[in-house]
Amino acid sequence: MSRTVESRPSGSDTKNVASRPQPPTTRALASTDQVHASALPNWLRILNREVVGCTRCPRLVEYREKIAREKRRAYMDWDYWGKPVPGFGNPNARVLILGLAPGAHGSNRTGRPFTGDSSGFFMYPVLHETGFATQSMATHRGDGLALKNAYITAAARCAPPDNKPTPAEIANCSSYLDREIEGLLELRVIVALGRIGFDAYLNHLKRRGLLQGKKDYVFAHGAHYKMPDGKILLASYHPSNQNTNTGKLTRQMFVKIFQEARLLADM
């Protein structure tokens, strides 16, 4: 096991500000979804269908559908997704980006991880700069964005109230995460965004019988560990407003994480 921790630089980088797009048509999104699904391996198509149809957590079902009906004033013209959000990216990825849960007016609106909210506006330019994304903007499922050697998923698949899924709700999603990780055969590095994503991967290894306890794995930005399954777990602060607006996570810090991920994945 190895561990390195990066100290936090002072100051904050300029935030990337995205103009709000016009809502795509339902027909355009349906066409995009069909093309995307046709490019996936069968195991992932089946998994994504199960994720999208999941109703295991009554509190989350009620909340995600309530948000989709009531909407935010700025997005009243949008047809909200309002369902669990499946993973997104390259099935042959060497790098897995593991987040917390969909945002109420981001992924819960657009149906794609980190798409259409401030966290995505911060993250995708960094993924583009470091060679993991084909473009710097992520506004909706039909915007043409594709990931290169990366796959994005989350510990919880439904938008939770106050961005806080309960431990039981995360546990209800754990089988989906297990199947994703086991199906992504080329994975070498897991980039955990935030402590919940970090713990989600440790718990995955515990369920597989590869890890007895978590006490030796301490979450800290820039920490990385060689894991019992041979992969490397790399930790980052989550690109939430709370972290990026305060300078706890700067653009420079985030770029460094994904530059390191490329090196660790031997890309």
C-alpha cells in the first residue's frame, strides 16, 4: 500500500462559466439515447435498463419525481429526466470516475452524470484538457460529448434531498456499482470524487472479500493507494460548489489529479 497526499495551494482559480443551453427536443434525445445504447456491450445495456427502471428507494423516487415536475424556474422549458441516472463513458476505460449522486437540477434534469450543473461545468473542461473528454462542455445527452479512456458513475443513482443519500440508499445501489466495476475489464485507476465515492469503492472491495477493513485507507485530496484488486484508488475533493467556490478545490488541483490518473493508468 502506498499513500501520497498533496497539500492545498492558496488562492482559487477562475471558474468556468457556461451559458445556459436551450432545451433539446424529446425526439432528439430519444435518437441520441438509441445511438448511445447501440454502441454499448450487452451487459452494460442490460445494467443501464435496470438502473433507469429502479424503484428500490421510496424517498428518492418521490424526491426525483417531485423535482422533475416542479422544476427550477430557469429550466421550466426542459423535460426533466427524473429517473435514476446510468453511468456514462467508454466501456474499455482504464479510469473510473466515481462520484456521489445526481444533482437535482443537473443529472436529474439531463440524464447524464455531471451534465448541466456547476460540478460538470468545473469538471469537463479539466477532462478535456487532460485528454479524457472530446469537448469541454456538457449540457445535455445530445451535445456530442464522448469520453476517452474514462467512465463516470456514482455511489447513488438518484438525486437525493440535500445531496445526502442515506447509507441504506447507497447500499441499495451497490449491486449496480459492483456489476459496473466487474464489467469494465480494462480499469486500472479509480478516481474517487469525495469521501462517499472513496468509501463506495472500499465497500465494493469488502463485498468481494478483498478487503477486511477500511482503517488503513484515509481520504485526503491527492492520496492514492495500491488496492488488493491490483487497481489504484486516487482521491480528490468533489467538484461541488461548496469546494470550488471556497477554493478548497482549485482548477489547478483538479487538473493535477487527472494528469496523475493518466500516468497511473499508463495511458
